[in-house]
Amino acid sequence: MFIERHGALERNSIRFLIAMVFAASLGGLFEIGPLFTIDSTIEKVEGMRPYTPLELAGRNIYIREGCYGCHSQMIRTLRDDVERYGHYSLAAESRYDHPMLWGSKRTGPDLARVGGKYSDEWHREHLIAPRELVSGSVMPGYGFLAEHSLHVDKLHRDLVALRRAGVPYTDAMIENAAQDARAQAVAESDDADGLIERYGEKVSVRTFDGDPGRITEMDALIAYLQMLGTLANLKDYKATGPDLR
């Protein structure tokens, strides 16, 4: 009976078109509808902030080099994930991500909480020659990042674009984007106070690539990696989060 009705529908182009539009509209309603309630469905987590200009530049390099193809940034609530990588990922930790980098491909380990796990020197050496530190790694080397200077004068454009997408960058953040990027990558910078005033205390200020003479793409990428998973106050969240026992 169902096959006969479906066959009749297929033979009538107008009815078939109407059915297709109805099915697509219904699916779109269930997919798009929840987006209008995103402010109420994403939990509020203390400590979250937008990326600093240097971290954002590092994230852009991470995307440019295709790092997301082998590394996820999504720790599931499964016990194996939590025991290996740390606290499961919270939606609020990706609220300023455009695009988000969750994924499920793990040729390399998940990086959602890699921040602070290794030293800057370890990240630098690992990016230059991965197999020197991780035997059997299939990761290519990215030593050229240390040779490429970071062009900070155009970073304000990225902040402007993200503000249009809803990221709460202020006029002061946009105006001082280049200055803030330089301040974060130079230890004991005179402009560090302004950077911290705009982005909060959870901002690491130091020479990430070990070369104080200039700011490189290596600085930016390491700054981004060292920030991942360090912003959310997870101790307070555990009191109300899912029980993994």
C-alpha cells in the first residue's frame, strides 16, 4: 500500500515537489529552531572570554595548516575520554569559535585541554620536529612558522568580522589589536597592562617561540595552544555537571 502511494506521488511532479518542500522545511525547523534559544541553552561558565588578537592569529594558522584534520577539540563525556584528556568539553568553551573545531578525527590526540600541559619549548620543538619528541608520530614539521613574521597590523579586521558574528569585541579591543598582539608576545611588555585590562587576568604574556627579537607565526600558534582549555572555571562547574560515575 505504501509503495503504491509513493509511486503515485512520484508520478505527479507537483505533489512530489510539495512533499519535498514540506520535508525540507520540517527538517530545517528542527535544525534552525534551537539556534534562536542558544543564549538560554548554553550554560554560563565563569572565566570565558574572546580570544586575544595573538591567540586568534594562532587559531587562524591552526585552521590554515589543517590541524583540525587530525586533532579534535571535543572531549566527550565517556569515561575513556575524560580519563585520557580531562574534563569533558562544555558548549560555552566554543561559543566564540567561528568555525567551531570540535570534530571526531583523532589521528593525533584531542587538544581541547592541551593548554599548560607542555612547556612553550616543548611545543616549539614538537612543531619543528614531531618525531624527535613523539616516536612514531605522523605529524609533519612546521618549523617554517618560526621563520615567518606575524603580520599584526591587519588583525583588527578579524576582530571586526567576528564582532559582526556576535563575539563581544569592544571598540578598544579592535583599536588596540596590533598593540595587544605585540604586548602578549613580548615578556615584560610596557603594554601588557592594557592587554590584561581588556581581556582579563587569564592572559599569558611571554615570548612563546623563544626569540624576543620578533613576533612570529610560531608565537601565535603556541599562544593559542597554551590557552586551550584553560579559561573555564571547571571546579565550580563540576558541582552541577553530569555525573560520570
